[in-house]
Amino acid sequence: MQQTESLHAPTEETINTDIESSVESEEDIKGKGDDLYEFKTARFGVWEVVYASNPNSVPSIAATALGIGSRFKCLLRLRSSNMSKLIDEYSGRYFIRLVKEMYNLAPRHFVICMVYELWASLEDSLSIYLTSRLLDSISEKIQGTSSNRYSILWVLGLRIACFNVTRKGREIMHKNRDVLKSRIKFHFLSKLIKVMSTMELKELEDPEAIDVINGYTSFRGQGPLWYAFEGVKDTLLAGAGIISTITMAFSLIKASSSSKSNGIGTFFIAVAALQPLFVRFISDKELYDYPFVSYCVNSAYSRMKAMHNLLFEDSYQEDLISDGAADFVYQEFEKNREILGDENTSHINSQWGRNSNQVINNYYYIVQDIPLITLAIKVFVNSHDVSLSSITLVQKISQAVSDGVEILFYQSRSLSQNLAKITSVYKFLDKELIKPSPDGALSYPAEGLSKEVGMQIEFKGISFTYPDTDRAVLSDLSFTIPAGSLVVIVGVNGSGKSSLTKLLNRLYDVTEGEILIDGKNIRDYKRADLRRAVAMLRQFHEPYPLTLRENLSLGLPGREISSEELGLALQKGGAEDFVSKLEHGLDTILDPVSGLSESYFPDEPVAKLKAILSEKTKSLDISGGEKQRLAAARTFLRLGGGDIRLLIADEPTSALDPEAEYNLFSRIREQRGHRTAIFITHRFGHLTRHADLILCLNDGKLVEQGTHEELLAQKGEYFKLHNVQAKAFQTD
């Protein structure tokens, strides 16, 4: 990796080195992959940026010693290479597939939008033609050579008609585009939700899946997929527009009677078309032309940002005030403000731009006026050869061509990115992006197995490491849990207790060894069947943004839940009392759906509007214990269904008082019946005496197993944990 320290944008020496290294064979370019890049470091005030410079990219400093020929050779080779890569990687097939889907979703709306967009892209060329006709008619009228006295009115009428067509077309297009955007948005959201509902936790945690989920599943706005389509469409239409404009310009020049005028007109068009290209060649690249990462390297600025976050983020304010640390925040901010001084904290892109080669960039303004300067010289030499109408037309053509090429360049910069966005969404939908975890084929429970029997579990040499980590959280676990047993897993924090339970409903699969469920490998069973047979009661349960009734019954599809069943579940879970005090009872939504309201107060908040906003967005804050009671009620509701063969309770009472904890554990033991039950708890006095088996973990390893009496007799790890809790109730 080559690194260059600099306080400014890339120097000319550095970039010329890039140019020289770009003169190599196409085979070299294809064979390097990521080695194409040279990584360079630049410093801008408090920021440092590391950017990846491709030596084979289009050079950004005006051609000097190497000559223009080598630059165009590099440009042509690069464009050919990039285009073939683009075609190979994307083939345009996903974009075509998107277009077909959009058409099928709203045929009439899609056609109306595309017809208007095409009309708008050709409007410049039509405007040039009508301007030419109008100027000719005015010139003929002034010179008295016009044979049609109404020609001016006719052309003006056409211009007005075109304006009205554009105006009315825009109105119609916007109405139809709103429908089209809405249908596309919810169509793809529905497809994404369907795919996500079938994905496993491991798949959802994949970085590529996270990119799609975070980037393309927003409920507000139209989403990046629509904007990606717009970007590709605008690039294609910009190309069509510039072709039509240049074609119209050449046809008008060809219609000119003077061959000398033809040559000058062609020169003007060429200059106008090449102007944006020239500016691209002579200008230094912008920061966003490079892949880059940036970060703060100024400790004072970082410290100030930390103090800012401490004081202005809600999550810290209560502790800050309670700890009496607010004044410390102010003192630290002021101290580091003095240390920072006048160091530049502006965004790196603005600093990069100021350090670009401004002298060369100023040539843009000279190039822009070349057609007019040339025309002025021609008038100075021979004023009879040039008319006022031709001057006006030349300016309009030059501006239209130059603007068209500039727009095409601007749009094409993001063409590959937009195609990549469309591709990633379709690969996600087609499950090509993430390799799905294999599912089993066996139904659970097996046919003929009595529902009155709990789940038998056997761990054989189990080791487990979370994806994208190296540390094993479970190591070589082996034990057997007989069907219908009550098992308690104990151990200090971080010993792997919760991780063990995540393997039992296949949230994750083991790294080594095998888990046998009723004598068969857990991987052989269908995940959905297995999970229907397992009830999980976790330590942290955040209520869904639904009614309490739906919170309780979610996960019980096809089963009619009576009010009596709901009431009994609330009673057993200990949630009956606080739910009965809610104004809307089971129809209460604790936390309304976010993102469905908006406010704007330019001056002082309007009291009535503020009250309306508060009413629409207010949520009911319930305690951690009440959340655990709701989760317990939901578990009791599932236990009443008869399909559950394994109950897992992972620290379900951490926020409850001792009496509530004792009552809940007692009801769970009574309710479990024939089912196998696994409890994880730090306060295990209520359970271990009733346990058929106790598993004691330490640092991911099984250090002891047995009954309460057996483990106390061993005076090992369990004995120490038990005595620590017992001492709290002993007198000195």
C-alpha cells in the first residue's frame, strides 16, 4: 500500500505518477482486482482522509508532457473496460426487469410518465428549431423579403402550444407519477417483508443483508430503488436529449446557404460539446470521485463532540444531573475549545475543493465564451456576413449543447451506482445475495409421538462461536436432558447460558458437535415446526407497537383466543392488575407507531398544535417488571395451546420483586405439566430444589451437572454460587 502524506489535495506530481502508471496493458488491468488502487492519505484541518486512487482512471490534470494522445488512449481503454465490466456484472437485466415490473404495476401511469419524460428530453431541440424559424421570420420581415405575413404569428403560436403541452403534460405526469411511485414502493416493501420473514437471524446479520435492509426498507419517502430508477432513466434520456439537440443543430446548419457558415456552425457545436469534457480533463477530481474514508484526528475536537453528545442526548441527562457532572461537561468543552483554537473544522469536501487547481478551473469561463468571441471577431472582420439572428441562434445552440453534455456527464457519474442498487435489491429478493441456511425436512414432532411427552435433548461435543467473531462462547458441551425434566442452568455472567438456549430453537446452528432432539439431529427438523414446539420467555421483552391483545396472541395464528383465556393468562403472568387500570385495557397501544407525524413551528410553538402533536405521539411508559409480566402472560397463553414441548425461561424475573418472582416460578412449574423446562436465573433458590438436573457453566464450559444435593456435596462451582446467595440471609 502506497501512502502519501499531504496537507492539500493530490499534488500534480502524484497525479502525473498516476498517469504514467496508467499506461499498461489491458491484461494487467483485468488481473489486479483490488490491487488497482493506490491508497493515499491527506490531512484537512481536524480530518484525515484515506482515499483509493485508481492509476488507470481518467487523468485529472491537463495533458502536459505525456500528450493528449496518451490521455485519449487511456480514456478509451478505461471506458471500454468499465463498460464491459458493467455489462458483464449487471447486463442491464435487472434494470429491464424493474421496468417490466413497473409497467405491470401501473401500465397507464407508467406510459404517461415515460412519454412526458421523453417529450421533455427532446424539448431543447424543438425549442432550437422554433427559435430558428422565429428569427428567420423576423429577419425576413425586417428586410422586407417575407412572402408570408403571418409566419411570425404561426411560429409564435407553435411556441405557445409547445409551452402549454409541456405545462399540461407536467401536471398530468405528476399525478400519474405519484400513483406509480406509491405502487412501486409498497410492491417492493411487500416483497422485501416476505423475504425477510423467511430469513434466519444469521442471514439478517449478514453485512450485505443489513445494507439492503437499512437502505431499502424505509416506510417514509419513496426509497432508494425509485431514485435509482430515476437516475438510470435520466441518464438515458439525457443521452437522447443531447443527440436530438446536436442533430437538430446540424440540420439547421446544413440548411444554411453559406458553406462558410456551415463550417463555423460546426465549429461552434464542437466547442460547445467539448467544453464540459475539457473542464473534466483540466479539473482536479472532487473528493467524491474517489472511494474514501475520513475520520477525526484532533483529540480536542473529538473531546468537544463527546461533551456535546453527553449534554444534548436524552439518554445521558438523568445520570448527568444525578451525578452532578453537568458542570464538568461545560468545563471540558471550554478547555478543549481553547486547545482546538482556529483549526479548520469545515467538512472535508469543502476543504478539498478549495485546494483544487483553481487557476486551471478558471479556463472554464474562457472556453464557455469561445463561440461568442469567435463570432465577435468574425463581425469585426466582416460585419455583412453575420446577422443578429445568427448570433442569437449560435448562443442558444451552444448553451443547449453544452448544458446537455454537462447533464449527461453528471447523470452518468452515478449510473453504475444506480444499477448496483437495483441489482442488490433483486439479488436480495432472489436470495442470491445471502446464502440461505439449509432447513431440515422432518416434521416435528414425529408422527406417532405422544403430545403428552416433553422434548428430549442431548448435546454431544457442542462448541459455538457467533458469526464474525473468533471467540468460542461454548466449548465441548455434552449432557442429556430427559423428556419432561425441569432443568436449571446456572453460572456467572458471560458463561454462555443464554447462548446455549439460542441453539435449541435454531436461532443459530452449532459450530461443532451435534444436538439431538428426540434422538434425531436438530438440523433434520423443519425450523418452523421446531419453533412452534418451543416457548421462549426472555429477560428483555420490548412490547410490539400493537395493542396489548395482539401482543399476547401474536405467534398463535389460526387459533381463536377468548377473553377468558386472555384474562387467565394475564392473571397467571401477574399482569392483570396493571392492565385493568389502563383506560383502553387490552386495546391499549403502549408505544404508537413512530414516523407518522410531523411538526413545524417557525417561531414560538402554537399551544393547541403542540397539544395535538403530544396527544398523537404520546406513549405509555411501563416498568421493566410490567414488561416481564406481559411476556409471562404471553407464554402462559402459548402453554395453553398444547403444542409446546419445551419451555425456556431466560432470566424472566430479573425486574420482579422476590414475592412476584416466587409466585411466577410456582405458576410456571404448575403449568408446565409434561413439558421439558429449562430455566436460567441468577436467583435460583426457588428452583434448584425442584430441579431434576442442574447444569453449571463457567466460561462456556460445563463444569458440573447433577441435582441440588449432589452438587452441594461436591463443594465445587455450584456450591460457591449457592453460598454467595445464602450469605445474604445469614446473620453475622
